[in-house]
Amino acid sequence: MKQGDLVQLSAYGSSRSFNVMIKTKNPVQTGLIVSINNKSAYPFTVFWFVGNPGGHKRHTHARKELKYAKKIKGESK
């Protein structure tokens, strides 16, 4: 994964109580990796779009908490 990738919580990430605020509005919430600090236990800083104006959240995550976001069928590039 790299900066600029769109991600979602993996099954492991969804099961963690720390991430409950992210999945409250939408269980398949999409976020954007805004930075990576490889010296941290949770290197990926993700900007989550939680569905309401001004309601974005920034959280740090381990790699196994994230998966690449899937394209929705019927949408073009």
C-alpha cells in the first residue's frame, strides 16, 4: 500500500473495538492513505470519510487492519 490508495477496513480491522467510530455510519467506509510512517507499529494514517460534512476522521492503522477499496459495479473510472 502507498500514499493515495483508497482503503477499507479488513475483517480484522472491523472486529477491533478501536475502529467502531469508523464503521458506525457505514460498515464499508472508504478512506484515503495520507501518510506512512514505517517506524511505527501503526504506520498507515488514513483519512476516513464518515458520511457527514466535517465528519472526517484520521486514524492510524496496521497493515492487516486495511484492504484495498473495491470498485462499485456500474461506476466508470
